[in-house]
Amino acid sequence: MNAAEVRVIAVLGAGQMGAGIAQVAAAQGFRVTLSDVSVERASAGRDKILKSLDRLVDKGKVEREVRDTVARNLEPLGFDEAVGPADLVIEAAPENLALKLDLFGRAEALAKPEAVFASNTSSISITRLAAHTKRAERFFGMHFFNPVPLMKLVELVRGVATSAETMELGRALATRLDKLVIASEDRPGFLVNRMLLPLLNEACFALQEGVGSAEDIDQGARLGLNHPMGPLELADFVGLDTVLAIADVLQREFGDDKYRPAMLLKNLVAAGFLGKKTGRGFYRYDAQGQRVLPGAGS
Ligand SMILES: NC(=O)c1ccc[n+]([C@@H]2O[C@H](COP(=O)([O-])OP(=O)(O)OC[C@H]3O[C@@H](n4cnc5c(N)ncnc54)[C@H](O)[C@@H]3O)[C@@H](O)[C@H]2O)c1
């Protein structure tokens, strides 16, 4: 299979990343089958995408034609119906090895023999996921960034068995999705999260030790390091469950305690305060995902 032959893309997981990937692929004319734990969840993911596009159309930031193309090409389905016709399966389920292995095991049994598999994992070994299928040479990491429609980068990850043709297909597909590519060998956290996670985690340690307030930590990174977002607001944006899962992978796989997650991070996740997606993390957010400033409201 080469990139020009890819017509149907199955996206597994309709959360922040899956929805973003589905939107971008549908906008570029691919037929996208979107699945989640239920058809209802997949449909909710599609509704959210279209609502956000409607708002952008109203503001004149997106052409109505683009919104209608996405609506036409994007179909919420059950797992079996989504995977069956796919030329490419992109998995964007939670950052959990057992869950991803299960999904790829089920997808292997249903997918066309020539279909290519990709995972949007932030940190988990592509080689390990690929080895769970019978198509390890046609399996690669396609790591998008959040929010997918706005972030230009795709990090392509080569598993030990990934073929050169598959990497070429990944590169061509990313280009068709109007993205720019970097390539990484298969190491925990690949390139970007290996750099990012120590920063986010260190910001959690600084906050937990009372070195400074959350606002000052973030302001320090914005104005002192010229980062567009501070590390704590970025962690909230990524999802604290995902940040913790990546830190766990880095610590376990490298066997290095420098990656040990801060207790504050673990506690927030245990409390269900996962950041923007649940309305509370280091900061609080309203139903539209806007930051609620301290002292505002109740
Ligand atoms: N959030 C980020 O900034 C970011 C960036 C790049 C990559 N990622 C990676 O993308 C993946 C998804 O992250 P996210 O931020 O979209 O998480 P999310 O929590 O927003 O979405 C996960 C979705 O997967 C669904 N799901 C759960 N179990 C499932 C199953 N068995 N089958 C199908 N769907 C299932 C959930 O219902 C949810 O809709 C993770 O591997 C994460 O590491 C995240």
C-alpha cells in the first residue's frame, strides 16, 4: 500500500486527539470512520468537531465548504464497522499499553490484510505494539500534536520492524494532511515528549515544594523562556492522566528515577482532576474550556 492508495482511515478513539486527527483527515478528503468505546461516544466526538467548526465558520475563520466536507466524510461507527474497510488505522485511545494491545489485537483480526496500522501514542514502544499484530513491517508511530488542526508537527516513529516503505507512506500521508514531519527512532517518549516531560514534571515538583505559585511558574516559562504556554497550563491542556502515563513509561523503560512523577501530579490524577478535559487540573475551566480566573464566580 502506498499513500495514494489510502482512501479510508479508521480513527480509534474520539477524544481530543482522535477527534482532531479525524477532522484533519476528513477535511483533506479521506473517508474517516471514527470509533470509541461506543457508537454514542464516537457520535459525540463527531458532534463536538462539527460544533467547533460551526463556531469557526460563524467567525469567518473556516470556509463553510470545509465544514461540510468534514461532515460528509466523517462517520461514527462501531469498532468492527470502522476497522473493516480501512486502508489505514490510526489508534488514539488512552495512553495505556494493555488497552492499546487489546485494540490492535482486535483490529488485526478485522482489518484488510494490506491495511497499515499507526499509533498516536505519546511514549509507548511502537515495536511492542507492532509485535502484537501480524503486520509489524506495516506499523508505525504517527504522533500528532494538540490541537491537531493547528499544530503543524507530526513525529513519525520507526519501530524495529517498520519497513522503509511504511515510513515513506507515513511521510506522504502527513504531507497530504498539510503537516511537517520529524522522524524518531523507537525510544520512550520519542523526541518531543522526552524533552517535554522533564519540564512539565519539574514544574509540578516546584509547585508541590512551594517554590512559587502556579501562575508564577507559568508566567516564568512564558516570559523568561519565551514559551507560548507555561508548563502547568500545557499539562492541563494535554491531560494530566496522559502526562502521568508518559512519565511512568519514561521512568519504567529508561529505569531512571529522574523521570519519577511528582506526587502532586499523581494526586491530581487520582482525584479525577485531569485538566481542561474535566474542568479542573492545576487550574479550573468552564464548560467551554475557558480558564476560570481565581475569584471569578463561586
Ligand atoms: N493530549 C495530548 O496532547 C496528546 C498529544 C499527542 C498524543 N497523545 C496521545 O493520544 C492518545 C489519546 O489521547 P487524548 O488526549 O485524545 O485522550 P482523551 O482522554 O481525550 O481521549 C481518549 C479517547 O479514547 C476513548 N477510549 C477509551 N477506551 C477506548 C477503547 N477501548 N477503544 C476506543 N476508544 C477508547 C475514550 O472514550 C476517549 O474518547 C494517547 O495515547 C495520548 O498519549 C495525546
